[in-house]
Amino acid sequence: MSGFGFKRKTTELSKLFGIRARLALLALILVAPLMLERTRSLEETRNKQIALAYSEFSRIAQQSADSQRDAISSVETVLKSAAHIQASKSASDLDCETLQASLPVKLPWIRNLTIVGGDGRIKCATLDELIGLDLSDRTYLKRARLARDLIFSDFLSSKYDSEPIVIAAYPVSAVNPESDLVIVASVNLDWMSKVMRDLSSRHGVMAFLVDSAGTVLAAPADLARMVGRPLDSVPALTTAVTRAINPDQPSGQFSFPSPVGAKLTLSFSRITGTESRLILIVDEARVAADINHDIRNAYLQLGFVCVLVLLGALFAAEKLIIRPIHTLVAVARRFGDGDWSVRAAGSRLPTEFAPLARAFDKMANQLFERERELIASNDRLTVMASIDMLSGLANRRGFQSRLDFEWAKAQQCNGELALLMIDVDHFKLFNDTYGHPEGDACLSRIGETLAGLATATAGFAARYGGEEFSLLLPGTDTSHALGIGEMVRAAVQSLMIPHATSDHQAVTVSVGVAGVRPSEALNPSDLLEAADASLYVAKRNGRNTVAEHSLGQTAENGSAAALAS
């Protein structure tokens, strides 16, 4: 069993690795070194370009942080200038005009400047509507007075118009310890968001400015909804943002996976002078999309070359091997279908296939001769199978075939069909008296007589079985068939074959006659049964007689199929 299983597996593998597969495999082996070298070169190029991309993004992030730092430095300069101006005056002499003129050129990142008194209310402002606004509950005022240095708040909503802002506060006490005034600047987050938009316009990069608590101060336009919300509210960024706002780490870079499995790299840098951090998130897959696109194109080109090589190998195999094989297979198939006129040698085949083509043609000639002999033998056997060798008439098989044919013909032409069933009277006694050889001679002479009558009446005679004969009469009605039946009875009796145990001292026959006009409601067996019933009547009437029985009648005193012996 194991040997059989091994052979079966070997056969299946042979089918799998046909000529085409083997040639394709050979072509792949030839181009494999080129593919491997090209792949290695492309991957090295990809890694180098990704490294350059990260270097560029780090540089851009640093430039953005520097831009934010410059903005913070500008705010610090403005606040300290205003503090020095205010410190040179008495506490009761607020120079609001000087404050309003302290921004001769509007800075995009400062919305307004205010002077907050010791009670926490705004005394002077570049925007008159802000005067009198109570800011005593703002923690940045306390922090600025306590630190006596520049303080930046976390994310806030403006008490004036509820806009998102960040406050920069510088106490005048840093210049004049006796003053309780604080110079306050409202920093415009829109300008910061513009910087984020410019930075995030690069494919695969997201930039955020967050405060010390991780609240988004500025974001790209497509993520503007994040402003004022904690960045760690995004589940995928929770751990990363917590790590990025760690006060012990002013800057850093680390990688982490996205929910979809892509590699993300987060760079963060604290803005000098503040607790704010610039966070840059890079999606490596999107950053490398263009590079990967170039690599895919290179792979496609390489694949195209491989396909050309494979197609060339397959074309050569098809033209030089497969097509000639198919031609020979087609010739062999036509040989199998009995078309012996086709020849393989006349086809356009490579020289290597010429000996095989000649062998095919020689085989075809031999098979043709053998088939002719076989057909002749089959014809002889067919005739022998349908002929009764003793009487020379058709046997029961031949009779049945002829009956079916004549029945269909009569049904098609609406003609009549008659049948004579003929039985030798007391033939068993004849055999017992004279012996079987004489019995065979008797049946042979009766067969010759019936053959002559069949020729004379355009009928078909057959030995139905044993001592029983039949005579099929196409186009004959019952009355005419009765006359022919009488001719049969008289012809047999006139042979004067001695039969001592018969009342007539000679061999006689009983004849049953049946006629019919075939229709869909009847079939050939009905005619046979009617003729058998007629034969039964003839035997019951004393033998050596002719009786007729139509299909609608039944035999008297018994079944129509029962025959007297």
C-alpha cells in the first residue's frame, strides 16, 4: 500500500510539473539573481530615503519650535518693555496711552495688552472694552507675582469673548518691587494653529502645540476640533502624550504602534520659557508612501521583465513543444473517431517530431486494415446471430427486430400487418418415433418451404423456437392472411414427410392468423399474443387447420396465451 501511495504522489507531482511549468521554473531560475539584487538595492534606497525624511522632519520640527520660541521672545520683550515703562511711574499714574501705543506694529500672536491692578481688575488695556474686567481668580496672576518672572498660562477661555487663548503675564514687581501691577498679554492661538497647519501640510505628519496638562493649544485645520481638548483623549495617543508632557524631559523622540499596526514616531520639544510642548507625530507608512510608490513601480518594471521572460519561454514551449503535441493528439483523436484519412506527417511539425508523426501514420494504416477486418467479422457475426442455422430462416432475435421495424412502418403509413404463427403437430412424438436427426431434417424442409412462400408473398419467415415458425406479412389484411395460412398448411402436408403417429400419416402444421392496423394504443406484443391465441384455437379444432383470432377476442375455454401441445 505504501508503494502504491508513493507512486500515486509521484504521478500527481508529474502532472503538476508539466512542460510549461518546468520551462517557467527554468526562466524564473534564470532571472532570480537579477530579482534578488534589484530587491536588495530597492530596499536599501527605501531605508536611506526614510532616514532622510526623518532627518528633514526633525529639522522642520526644530524650525517650528524656534518660530514658537521667537514668538514667545517677542511677547516677553513687549511685556518687559511695558513693565519698565510702568515701573518708572507712580502706582496712581497709569499711562494707558503709552500702553496703547506700545504695539505700534500689530504682532500676529498678541491679541491685546492689559495692566492688571492689585485687586485683580484690568486698569488699562489696548482694547477699551476690557477695562474693569475682573481677573482675580486667574492663577497665572498669583504665579507671576510669586515668581516675579514671565509666566505663561495653560489653555484658557477668554472672559471677554470666550475665545481660546494663552496668557503671558509679567509682574512690574520684577522691576519695581513696590508695584503690584501685572502686565498681561493675550496670545492668539490662531497664529499658532497657522504654524501647525504649515507643518502638518506635509504628508503623514501631524503637529500639535499642547500646554503642560496636555491640552491642545494649536492644531492643523483638519483637527481644529482638538483645540481645547486633551490630546490624550485620543485612545491611541494616551500613553505617548503622557510621556511627551513629562516635565523632566524637555525634548525627545520615541516610536509606538498605531491601532492598525502602523509605526508612528512622536517627537516633542518644550518651547523655551514656557511649559508648552510642540508635538510632531509621523506616520512612517504615509511618509514613505511616495517612496513605496517608487519601489512598487520598480517592482512592477522588474515583474514586467520577468513576465516577458516567462512569456518568451512559454511561447517557445507552445510553438516548439506543446503545439506539435496537440497536433499529434488531435490526429490520434481523429484516428480514435474512425477518421483514417488524416495523416500526421503532412502537418507542420518541428523536425524532431517527424519520426513520431511517421510512426503515427504507420499505426493508422495498420489500425485501418484491422478495423476493416473487424467490421467484416462483426457483419458476419451479426448475420449469424440473426439466422437459425438449422432452417436457414431468421431466428427469434431476427424476427423480433423485423417485427418492430414493420410495426413502426405500418404505423407511420397507417397500413395493415398480419402474422402467422405455425406449429408442427405432434412434433415430440415425431422425434420420439424417428429420432432427433430426422426431426432436424423435418424442420429444415419446412423452413425451405416457408422461405419459398415468404418470397412469393413478400413476407418474412422465421423459426420462432423449437418446432414453431412465424410468417410476417406486411400490408396484408386478415382475410388475405387466412388464405396464405391455408397455403402454408397445404404446402407442408404436400411434403408427405412420414409421421406414423399422426392421424394424417404425414407431418402437418397448425396455423394461427392475426391481423392488425398498428396504432399508439397497441404494440407488437399484442399482435404476437393474438397470433398465439389463434394457434391455440387451431390446435383445439383438431390440428392441421388454420384459425383466425382478432386482437379484440379471447380464446375459448382458457387463456389466449396457453398453447395445446
